[in-house]
Amino acid sequence: MNSLFIQGNKFKYNNTIYELDDMFSDHVFEECNEIAEKYVGEIWVVNEVFLNRVQPYKAIEIFLSGLDIESIELENPDNNLLPLVLDFAKNKGITVKGSSNFYKVKNVFYGQINLILTSIYLILKMLKIPHKSEVSSNKEKISLIRTPASKKKLSFLNDIDFRYEDFNDKNSIYNCFSKHKRIYWVTKSWITSYKEMKNYSKYIQNIIGPFSSANAYKYYGKRVVHTILYSIVIDVFLANNEGKKFYTGNNLDRFALIEEAAAKKHNIHTLCIPHGLEYGFKLPYCFIGDEFYTTSFNASLYLNQLYDTNKFIYRQDIAKNMFSVNYENKKSERDIVFFTEPREVEVNFKIIEGLIPLLNSKNLQLFVKLHPKDKKSDYDKYSKDIQLVEDFNSSISKNICISRKSTILLEAVYNNSDAAAILINNKDKVIFNTFPSLQDKSIKAFNSMDKLFEWILEKKK
């Protein structure tokens, strides 16, 4: 019997080991482009589900369907991989052996508990925030910032009333409302969350399967109450500022879709200045905004054609302000800096492990700038061979900057650094090519460590 073994995040079949990243291909993204519109639904998480569940499931389905699999055996499978594999097996009628008992029940149970715990946490937060601001603005341009990345990208804008979806910020949007109202909204969000979770669950079950649906229940159980609370707050904020211009850094996630719906409801013109690169594949729901400022001219052309619109705009002055850090690097030599990504951290490890012996052979130091969401402890094992750097501005300026498929590469170009992408697995290679803004001639792309090393030596001369 031909068995597929799932061990951790590895697929083992006929003595060959695969990873999910190996299963992504141009064909996967082509098929996903063709079916993207089928996944449009009246839920806020449609783009997130498409990116994090539909695309990986399609990669697994297309790849594994080409193998003669009669059974699947589980050996301590990765938590993110397991529901996709179980749904694939169910949809294809393949027998599964291993610890999948009570999977759905456990995930739904944890999701239910998370709804309650999150609500309690939010109520406690609401009790601590003073009421000291007014929700109406005396400015014609407004913004509600959710993340440090968005704050950074929009910081160059002038004459904007910036509010923050942050419990601790002095300009927190929650300061505009009484404690009584805030607690009422949290309670309302908690009550509504059960229906919302059922909508998410039903949607995901219909498009993928019951195991992914149950897993999403656990995942969004921590997030849905806050999401509903945000929808209430942004609606009130925009209702009190009708006719104004709203600037946002959210471009495709559930918060972005919530913002766009509220803006349309209240006659608000939305301008999106994204904090990350624009995907070149099609999403079920187009990037938000009446105007969307792209990170490159190539991206504006590509996306306008892909979505049959003219809202994608490239302005060099805006892009420069988004990416330039205005830091004067006075070092005589350029440092070699690798910028990590928070997802698939094992790929970061492979790149570091590949670079260390090559650079050591020439007595060159590898500097590593961790992503804000990275865990520093994960890199302790390399402490003797790498030097972690804290300051982003000095790292990105006039250096040799290496990353995988990140905005970092564009930021390096805008800050007089040499930029190179190192793409050592199939997923990174394919996704890199889906970003229109990364197809810039100033950004080099390498599939092997040796070629990257040769380029580094050239730049060090």
C-alpha cells in the first residue's frame, strides 16, 4: 500500500521528503487566479482565508493528486498543516491513520473558550481607558492607525488627524467614548461573535472542508470579538466625520474590508497607503480604497489591468516618503545584513546556515535584522556567528541588504543599499515573481547561495 507520512511539517512519500513550500508552483497561482471570484462572500475574512487556507490547500491538492496515495499516516503533524491534510484526505476518500480523533470537537471547544476570554480581556482594557477626546475631527483628513507598520508608512503625511486603535496611546480612538459605551460595545461584540463564528465556519467548510473549518474556529475565536468591536468603532468614527478623506495602511485583511464598507456607508473618500507589497495574484476582494498608492509604477499598471480598474496610482514622491528613512550612514564599508521574515522561520535558518561558512571563509561578518514578529531566542544558536542589529534605519541604509520576498528589498533600493533576494525554496521563488514591485532591475534575485556569495563579494570590492 502506498502511504503518505506526515511528520511535523514534512511529507514523506516513497523515501522522498517534501514540504508544503515545495508544492507551490506557477500552476497553483494560475488556478487560484481563475477561481478567486468564486470565493467572494459576505464575510470580512474572505481575503485572509483565501491566502492562508485556500491557496495552501490548492497547493496540497494539486501536488498530492499526482501521487498514488492509498493512505495517510500521521506522526505528530504540524498544527497548521494537519487540517488541510485531513480535508484533502476526506475530499479524496483516502484513509487516515493517526491522532486525528476529536480534532473538530477540540478546536471548536477552544474557539468557544477564546470568545469568552477575549471578551473579558477587552472589558478590562476598556475600564482602564479615560474618556478625554472628541470623536469628531476639525481636520479634513483623518486616519485610524492599527499597527506600527502602518504608523511608520503614514508618518510623512501632514494635516491629518491621526487616531490609534491602541488601548495605551494618548490619541487612542477609545478615548473618544465613555466607559459605559465601550463596555456595552464589547458585550454586544461578544454576543454577535457566536453568529459571526458560525458564518466563518460554514464558509470555510463549504470551500475547503470540516477540519479547516474547525481549525478556523480556534484561530478566529481569539480575534472575532475584537474584529466586531473594531467594526462598531470605525463606523461611529466615520459617521461623525462624513465627507472627509480617510487614510489607511490596511489593504486587504478583515480590518481593511471593514473600513471600506464603513467609508462607503458614510460618504468617505478612502486613500490606501499600504504597509506592505501588493500581491500580483488575484484576491476574491480587491485591495481597498478609492485611491491605492502602489509601491512601484510597474505595480500600478499590473494591478489596474488585473482588477480592471484605474484606482491604483504610483507617485514617486509618496513612494519615496514611504520608504526613505533619511539616515546618513557614515561607515566606509557596507555591512552584509540579512533581514528575516516571521513566517517559515526554518527558511531563515537555512539561509543563515548557508551564508555563515561562505562569509567566514573571507572573514566577513553577517549581520541579522530580525522582523519585529520574530523571536530573538530562535536565533540564539547562531550567536557565535552572527551579529544581531536593532536599529532598522542604519541597517537599511547604504548596506548590502538580503531578504527573501519582502518590502525590505524596495526599502533598500530607496535607501541607497544594494538589494538581493535569496530564494531557496519553491514557494519563495514563485511568490517573489508574483510581486510586481519586486521585478525592479535594481533588485537581484538568486536561487543559490554560491551565486549570492559571488554577488556579495563584488559589492564588497
